Amino acid sequence: MIKEKMTGASLDMLSKLALIALISFVFLLKVSSQCFVDTAKLNQSLRNLKSLPTSYELEKAFFDAFPSSWMEFHLTYQWYPNKDYDLGYMDHIETFGNLKLIPDTTYCDKLISLCVGGKWEADATSALQQVLHDMMGKKADVFFSRLSLHHRGFQLRFWQYYWSSITHPEDNLNKVREDYPKECDLLKRKMTSKYPNEVKTMEIAMSYSLGEINFETIENNFPHGYFVKQ
């Protein structure tokens, strides 16, 4: 009788542990599907595209494998201060910036969603920002058209990353890049007649984002300050 009770208790404990393990697995699977990019698939799609760069199917496969949100991008290419860094990310980002066959609306929608919530850092995020500015110079009408479909808060988060830039201390003076205000003025003159509300949001974002970053904030930025030895 005692042996039977012990066996029953053991089975009950095993059932609870199995249930906990199942719940944990489902949770991790859900988080993984939302936050992590299949880097093996991404790398393979890049190799396939390089072997036949004129193929729409291969370009679309790489486009789909590339990160689609800021969380995915940051977890895939995050910057580690004070450590040697693999520069392989440039191949991915440069290829993404040179795609030719993806429809403009599809491409701009992904780039907008990818950059919402972003913040300037060195290396990959800086390279992505350059792609964004290059594309804006070529497809401004498409960007503003697609942005106009979103509420102002969403647009603001996009433009905050767009204008996010580093402050360069020099001779006790804080220097910020001068090309962004010029670019903002150019976009304002081109887009105000068609998208006055979107232009206003763009200007507000620049006023809060230009020169907001310095190296100290990067070094101490989460999660770097918690997981990287200083």
C-alpha cells in the first residue's frame, strides 16, 4: 500500500513537471517565433540570391528571411561594445538595400515596420539607417503614402529612428550632423502639399532625435550594460 501511494505521488509529480515543461516549451516557441530570425535560412537565401541575382523568387526569399521588426533586427545584429565584432552583417544589409525586384510598396512597408522603435547605435543599426535614408531619397512619395496609413504615434517612432544621431563632443561644444536638417527641409518642401500632417510629425521627431545619442548612452544601453563585461 505504501509503495502504491509513493508511486502515485511520483506519477503526480511527474505529471506536474511534464505540464510545466510543456508550458515552457510553448512559451519559448511563441517568443522565438516573434523575436528571432532563422539565421541559417537567412544566410542560405543570401547565398542562393548571389548565385542568381536576377531571380525574383530568390530575391523574395531573402527579403522574407530578413528581419521584419526592430526586435528581430536588434537580436540578430546587436552591437557589443568593447568586443571584436563580426562584420558579416554588412553583406546582409547591403544586399537588402540593393534589392531591385520587390514592389516599392512591399519594400517600403517592410522597411517602415523594421525601423519603428529603432535607435541609433554603431555598426548594423547605423548601416540600416543609411539604407533607410538612401531609399527615402529614391522613394519618398511611396514612404509618405504608406506612412499616412498609420497613426501619428507610429509615424513618430519611425521618424525618431530616421533622425536619431550621435552627438560629437569637440572643444566642449556638442556638434551634430548638419545634413539631417537640410534633408528634413528638402522633404518638407517636397511633401507638405500632399502630406502636411505627416510632415509635421516628421519635424517633431527630428527636433527630439537629432544629436540625442552619445557614446556614454551607447555603452550603458540595455541590454549591453547587463550582459557585456565593461
